[in-house]
Amino acid sequence: MGFLETILFPLEWVVANIMVAWHWLFTAVGMDSASGWTWSLSIVGLVVTIRILLIPLFVKQIKASRAMQVIAPELKAIQAKYKNKKDQASREAMSRETMELYSKHKTNPFASCLPILVQAPIFFALFRVLNYQMRPDENGNYSGIGWLTPELAEQGHDASIFGAQLSETFLSSTGAAAKIVSAVLIVAMVATTFTTQRQLTRKNMPASALEGPMAQQQKILMYALPFIFVITGPNFPVGVLIYWTTTNVWTMGQQFYVIRNNPTPGSEAEKQLKARKEAKAKRKGLVIEGTSEDITELEAPRAGQRQQPKKSQSRSKRKKGGPRPAGTPDSPASDADSGPDSQKKDDDD
């Protein structure tokens, strides 16, 4: 056993056992144990299990990504400060100020890659389970691993969906079914990867973060990852393609929920969230004060509550002019008697 096999063996054991546990669950509810759909859903169950365990890392990734977007203008200012300085002292000063900026905001560019870095060994472990533990040796025997007995390994090897065995690859298969299924899964894998990267960069980044070196790196990554999968995808077994496509769909849905409900300040997604809140407020008869988040109800009399009468204009004017003598009637006629004609009558008397 080589160095890589020694490192991946514990992960292979965990991956195989999770698959077998889901396989047992689907068989217990009435699905055919040897069916390719049962084994495919077991791989989907593996994705669900792994992604639930990785939710804390996903939250950390979101926080790190947002922190990197917040410090993007400051990072750009540091880079501009040392742009034309090539000496050793300037490079060290630039590196020191950059690390101080990361430390101040408690982030770094590698934190946003944690889920991908953690999933990579799991991906290779599943690849080895399908390629080695669920494949016969030169004598036609299956080794198995953990709860994946040789009998189950043979059963999983022979399982197929749409005529394609889960252990077949696009390049190794001689049948048309495996090539078609592999091609469809590769296209789905590439499309979901591109969509995930695009919604992360275009919808959930402020305008200030869409410029500069960081934005260029994100743009390169958005096109580079799908291209890598186009090149490497034909070498992956159908089962691995199902795993990676399901992972991408999970990531895309999880990201969509976070971006929609808790977007980065200043991003396009935040503008859309405010617009939705304003539209919802108008439908419910609310008035918005200041921003979309400051929503208060219109003051309206409750059911059964007597509405207070408004003060008349004459009373308002009277209050403004000062108090009336006691016993003066509060009516428009009394106001008329206090005009110029009334004053002239008093003079004649």
C-alpha cells in the first residue's frame, strides 16, 4: 500500500460505511437492493451526510468571503501604495501590511476555500471505493472495505442506471449508454459549477469588490473550474459524477438561500432584497421610513376604538391668539361679534 493509499484508507472506510448505511435504509423501505437507483441514492445520501457535517465550515467560508469583500478597497490601496516599488524592503512592508489587514478583520483568502479543500479528499476516497473496492481483481474477487462486504461490492459494481454501470467511465466504457450518461452528468457538473461561481461573484459582491486583482482571480476561477471538469470528467466513474453533480446542486441551493436572505451589504442581491421588502410592505399596507428595513405600520383606528376628532381650524387659531374670556361662547357667531363692527358699537355707547 502506497503513501496516498495509506492516507486515504480511513476516509475510504468512512465513505463506504456511509454509503452502505444509506443503502440499508433504502432497502428497508422497499427498494431493490441490487438496483442502480438504490446505489445512486446511496451516493446522494453520502453527499447529504457530508454537506450537513460541513455546514459549520460553510458558515465560516461565507464570513471569510464577506470579510475579504469588505477589505477589498483597503487591500487595493496597499497594492497601489507599493505598485512600482520592487525592492525587498517594499515587498516585505507590503506583505506585513497585508497580513496586518487580514489579522485586523480576522480573515484570510484561504478560509473561503475550506469546504472545497475538505471535500477533495472525500472525493478521491469515493473515487477509490468505486474504482478499487467495488471492482474485481485479476482473479475476479472483490475485496470490500468496512461494512461494504465483497457481496455488496459486487452488487454495487454491477448496478446500473439507464444502462450505465456506476463503476464505468466515459473513456473506459465500450457501450453507448455509459458514454451518454457520463456526458450528461459532466455537462450538469460543469453547468452547476459555473452557475455557483457566477451567483457568488456577480450577485453577492459589492461594486467595489468587482474591480482589482481579487475580482480578476474570481473571474478566472469562474471559468477555470468548469474547464478543469471538462478535461477530467471523462476519467471519473458514473458514481463519482453523480456525487460531484449532487454536491454542486447542494452548494448552489445553499448559496442561493444565503444570498437571497442574507446578502452582502452593497451587493446587487441586497438591492433585490430591499426591493422585495418594499413590495411586500406596499401589499400589506405598510409605510417605509428611510430604508427598506425601517418598516412601520400605518396608524389606523383599531376595531371598536373610537377615532379622536380633529381640532377645527378656528379653534387652532384661537389657541394661537391666546385664551378667551370666561363665558365666551365657542361658536362662529361669537367670532363674528368680535370683528370691527362690534368694536364700533362699543364706541358709540
